[in-house]
Amino acid sequence: MIILVGLPKSGTTSLHDLFLKIGIKSHHYSCNKQFLRIRKHKLLGQYIYENHTNNKPLLDFIHEEHYRKTAVTDINCIIDDNFFCFPQMDYMDKLYKENPDALFILHTRNIERMISSIHRHRNHITPFISLFDKIMVFRLQEKCLTEGIKIRFDNKSENPIYELIDEKSPMKNCPELLEKKKDEIMGNWIRMHYQNIRHFFSKDGPTEGKANFVEIDIEDELCLEKLRSFIPELQAYPLITKLPHSNMNRG
């Protein structure tokens, strides 16, 4: 079992495509129904959230026959239009305790380029709102408030509107400063997640450094060689030396 514990727009699709190429049954965002115990069409995050709510093993939906050669690569999703579930943040302890032999991969990327990609990314379900705005609305509203920014929706366009609480804020008449502050909030959220994951898998963390864990920078040309020593299936494909460049058209 391979579980990605990074964030969106940092190589999840590329890693998913790589795993499929080397014979690993990979689930990316939505589930590949033929490898499931219960063949219902749901997003990975929906299955995980519902299993957590119902006190079931988080990955219980994956068939036992395929468990060892399976990867889950993009496990976040919005639940009931009011909660953006990130299991790698919200249920990390349970994910590890239920899958202690899994390979956990923290996939990182230059944060400025990652934020730019998050801004550009939209999907076919909600093309009117970017991934950036979804995260700000459904994960970071409270943080925005502490920074003096209130978020509300425009009923006509269904887009979020960022309003300043303090009328005297220097951001009031400077959209560039507001955008910079929003990017700063997002960047700090990403950095905090990276720090939390590194601590979780360190000798001083809950796993005491005993977990099967690797961190890669997907923009590093040598990241695949780093993965090769952790994934036996990849060792059988010496001619694959770079990650596939997937999902480039959406950031």
C-alpha cells in the first residue's frame, strides 16, 4: 500500500500515472471501482470521511486482494459543501495506525509555483471556483478572519468575495497587497502541513521514525531515483527515469 500525504497540485496525478505504468493499482481522487470491496462511485475522500464517521477502517473500501499493490494519490474532497476534508491532516494518526506497513510519501514542490497552480486549477464539477478559493473558503476562513479578511459569496457569480474588516487596512485600496496576503496565508498553511508530516514520521513523532516514509521534491530530477529504493515495482523499470508530466493543462 502506498499513501500520498502531500497536497494537491504537487504531483499527485504524475505519481498516479507512474504507479499505473509499473503495475500498481492506483486510485486518484475518484476510485477505480474494479479494485474496490464495494463498487460504488465515490471520491476517495468521501469513502475515507464516511468510514471515519462510521468508525470503520479508513481504507476499508479497498479489496483485500489488491491492498498490497494499491496506491491512493489524491484523497482530499469537499463534504456536503461545507467541509474540505484532508485525511492527511485530519486523520493522519488513524491512517498510520491502520496501515503501519504502508509506504507514506510526502511529495513537495516549490511553494510559490504550487500556489500559482492552485490558483489556476478548476475542475468540471465546479468550474466557476478555483481550488485556491475552495481551500480558503472551506479550510482557512478562520485564519483569514484573524488576518482581517472576511469571505462571503456573490450569489450571482457564486464566486467568493474577500472583504476587509478594518476599513483603515493598508490593503483596502491596494488589491495587490490583498492578493499577497491571501497567498501568504495559503503558503503558511502548506508549510505547516509539511512540518507536521515531517514531525509525525520523525524519531520525535508518534511513529518514532519507524514508519516506511520518504519525502520527495517532485521538481527534483532525482526524485524518481529516491523513490526507486522504496518501491520494488519501480526497480523493474530502469528506463523510467522521470516522473510523467501529467495534468499540466490545469496547472
